[in-house]
Amino acid sequence: DLESSTTSNTIGVAINAIIANKDLSSEEKKAAVEKVAEIADISEKEIAAENLIMAKGYKDVVVTYTDGYVDVIVVAEEMDDSTRAQIEDIVKRKMEVSADKITINISNYWDLSL
């Protein structure tokens, strides 16, 4: 999809810039490329989780991973326990974290100006 393609292009540009930087040692370049690859992996997992949750019928979903924890925001009026469990299962599988590392919040308001 477009989001994945944009992420891949951004990662490619970042890696090329790191490799072309003559001020970095080989070790620094390697560490920087590994960090970019880690960020790309996390981003792809976030997008995959968002897409699967949206496939459940939710229009707006944000999944973020920070320091081993995942936050999920779903724009919805309400959410029953069964749906919450399905979303938790998606996040556990895609983000490779345990349930105690996941926070799911619902919001009935989405303001893009924030």
C-alpha cells in the first residue's frame, strides 16, 4: 500500500545518506543502518496492526510502539470486550508483545488539528 511504499522509500533514502556520509566510521555507519532497519521494522509492524484493526470496520486507528509498550487508539463510540480482545490479539501477534504491554483506548473524537 501507499503507506508501506512511502516508509520503504524513506528508509532507503536514510540508509543511502548514512552510507554516503564520509564523516562516519564503518562502525558508526553499521550502527546507524541497524537503527534505521529497527525503526523500519517497527513501523511496518505498526502499519500491519493498524490495517488489520481497520479491517474489523474501524476507520481511524493509530498503533504506536515505544520502549516495548504498544498504545492503540481506535476512534469508536464504544467497544465491547470481544472486540477489545480481538484487537489485543492482533497487536500481540503483529507487534510481538505480551498483553500486559498493550494499552487500548477508544476515542469518539478525532481532531487532526491537534
